[in-house]
Amino acid sequence: MMLPKNRFKKALKEGRQQIGLWNSIPGSLTAEMLATCGYEWVVIDTEHALTDIPDTLPMLQAMAPYRTHAVVRPASNDKVLIKRLLDFGAQTLLIPYVQNAFEAKAAVDAIRYAPRGIRGVAGMMRASVFQTVPDYHRKAEEELCLILQIETAEAVDRIPEIARVDGVDALFIGPADLAASMGHVGDMAHPDVVAMVERAIHAIRDAGLPAGILSTDLEFARRCIEWGTTFTAVGVDMVLLAQAARALSARFREE
């Protein structure tokens, strides 16, 4: 059995735009449905959602037959959470709230086996296709993709040092927390925040890494693509559901 290829990581290296979506509704049925909607990547969120570590396995399994790539966001930059998600077969992780090179190195260490890192060694696990991938523990890192989130003004200042950490594949801007760190909580459209996002995207690209972002403001998402993001999430499942349900209700109330 061959080590499963990470198409998303390959696309990032080639600079191909990858349009994504956020999956915050737990459960395999929703994850599978989203995987059929034409997005290149879907984030299974365990930080700001009810989804927990055991929930991710059936969600990964549900998405596996489709072209959409599953990206999993753990609740924190925690070696135990990271280890469990990797053992379940997640190949791309989005690590929240990374502030400096030290924290970036901790995330890299958590996805690498010794002697290069500290990932705990397990045998019978989904990641190794249940021990059918020859030499899995030496090859695994080749197809793992590590994305770190830049979520504060302080982290933006440190993008060059974070990007220099060996093993970091991409950086992702979290505009909501970035706005809050700048004193504009809830106001991601504030001119200072917009300017900081643009600055962060350019800094990431100048450092030689792919830049990503989530924005449900489609015009702003397009601006970010123009500035240089190559993996861009443009929606959240709960937001889309609420918008569609409210619009339908309003339509019939007006009639």
C-alpha cells in the first residue's frame, strides 16, 4: 500500500489557488455533503465548534472518497491533540494562535517522529492504513502539511521568523482575532485591520510561503486573492445555513 498523497500540499507548492470552506457542524453526514460541493479543501474545526477529537475520525472517513481535502484544526497547539489527529489519518493541520518561532517549532516537533521531533509512535492506526504502508514512520512527514495561524498584530510582526522555521508549510491569517488584538473586536472591515491583513499577506509571500485566509465577505476574499492568498476559505457552513434559512423565511413572509 502506498502512502496516501496530499494533493492539497502539492497544490500549495505549485501556487494553485485553492478555495475552501469551514465545517463547524459536527457529524459525518454534514462533512460528506460539504465534500461534494466542489471546494478544494474543507476545514474540520475542533477549536470553535462542538466537534471534538473522536468526532473527527468519522468525518475524515466520510470525506475520504471525494476530491475535497480535509484540513483539521485542533483546539490548540498541543502535542497530544496533534498526535491523535495524525494517527486518525489527518494529513493537513491548521494550528491556531501561533505567536512566535518557538511556538512554530513546537508544532513542527509535534508532527515529526524522533529524532527530528516528538510525535509518539503507534503501529495499528488509520494513518498507516493499518500497518500496510511500508516504512510509514520514515515517510509520513513527506505528505503532512502544517499550516500555522497568524492571529495577532504581534504575530504579524514575527512572520519572517515564524516562516523560517523548518517544517512550516504555510501561514494562515485569522482576521477576527487579528482585529481584536488591534482594539477593533468584531470590526474586521476597519481600515487599520484591512491594511494589516494586506501587510500580513505580503509578508508571508515575501517569506516564501503560501498565504491563506478565511473571509465570508466575498469582495474582501477576492481582494485577498489579489494581494496573494493561494488558499482562501470563503464560507462557514453554519453561516451559509442561517443565511439561506433566513432568506427563505423572509421571502415567504414578504409574500
